[in-house]
Amino acid sequence: MNTPRAWLASVAAALAVAVAPLAAQPSAEQPVPRTANGKPDLSGIWVATGAILLFEGQEAFAAARAADAAAGRPAGNTNETPPYKPEAEAQRQYYLSRQGIDDPMARCLLTGVPRINFRPLPFEIVQLPDRVIMLYEIHHAFRIIPTDGRPHPEDAEPSYLGESVGRWDGDTLVIDVTSFNTNTWLTGVGTIHTEDLRVTERYTRDSFDTIRYEVTMEDPAVLTRPWTLRETFRLRPGERIREYECIESNEDLQRFERLLQESRATERAR
């Protein structure tokens, strides 16, 4: 899992993104850049608004929300409890009771979609005429998403990030993702899914410095209905993707187990 040193290194890198000088911040009043074919250019380095709350504090978070409201954009993080079927919800509660010990990220497994987009680390979008490339700091992960009209490959094997194909719906990039394995969680602790998961992502560059992100997850085996989450990504000009270190440690996992047992014993003794 992430060692304290690795975790601190990741936080330090994210802090470097979040606390950039105000003078370096872009102005939302600048026009949305467009490519030669007229589509909004999503290129740039971005970070989820939730990371602003984590690293810059409540004041900056409130300012970001106020800017969204003034522009008529839906607020990010307007997220509900996952609409799980009873058996799946029971599994989620079990994982919650174990305080994240079973989290695939604790074993340095690749973070899946859409969870990878909510992490407090930057990612870069590179937009080309026939594809969009996403480069993530976390796990050094990447996605190559064709936008030339091709369908999903028939021989796609289940994977952590799934198989993505994109298309443009007006000024919104829509990405359809299928062919997932079951080694990831959707968002937080215990948000399980099956190989039947289908994810639809929508990226809309509402202003020069923001992308509105909406993601809908469909998995009839565990969800009672489609589950939609929203977030806002903020532009971080001048930043770069840094090295990410994740080291699994069985000793740390055993330590977490022991601490959890001790915590429960203390609660029972009260």
C-alpha cells in the first residue's frame, strides 16, 4: 500500500498544484479555446474541485462554487449515496466497517473509472483531431480515447480503466466506457461493481478555466438504477505531471488490521 513517505510525496505534489500563485491563475473571462475543427479544446492540466477543498481550504472552495453558480453551472460534488441493491449495499457496509482496509488502492492496484478523476492529483488532457489522451499522475495511468467514430473492439479484454470510445455531442465530449474488470471501486470505500458496468462520461468546458464533468454508471447487477455524479475540474496552467510512488507493504496491511481490532476492542470496553 502507500507508505507514509509515498503518501506525503503525493500530497506534496498535489499541494504544489493547488497553491499556485494567484497571479498565475487563469481568468474565467478568457474565451474557451477551440481547435481547428471548431470543437472546444480540452487540453491542459486539470484537478478536481474537491482537491481545492482539501488543499486550498474552505474559502477557495466557496469561491469556486460561487463562480459555478454565477455562470449557471451545476455544482460539483452534488453526489448521492449509491443506489445499490440490498446485497450490494450489505457488501458496501461491510467494507465501510473495515475502514478501507480492503480498498484496492491499498494494494497499489490501478484506480478505475470514474474514481481516477476524483483523486486529488492532477491529470493532463491532450486533444488531437482523432483522439483524446488523458495522462494521470496517479499510477502514471493513461487513456487513449478514439473520437473518429469507431465502435468498441469486439475482442476487448476486461481491464482496470475499461475500453473507451468518444464522440462529440455539440460542445460536450461524451466517452462510453465498457469492458471493466472487478478489481476497482467506483468512487469511495466499498462502491463495488461487476464486469457489466457501463460508464458514460461527459466533459464540457464551460469557461476558460473549468470543465464540467458528469458521469453516469449503469450496472443492473448491483445498482437499482443509473447513478450520476458531477464534479468540476479546474485548470492548473504551468503545472506538470510528477512522479507517483506507491509501495505495497504487507506489514502495513497487518498493522491496519491490528489497529482496527484494537479500536473495536476499545469501543466494546466503553
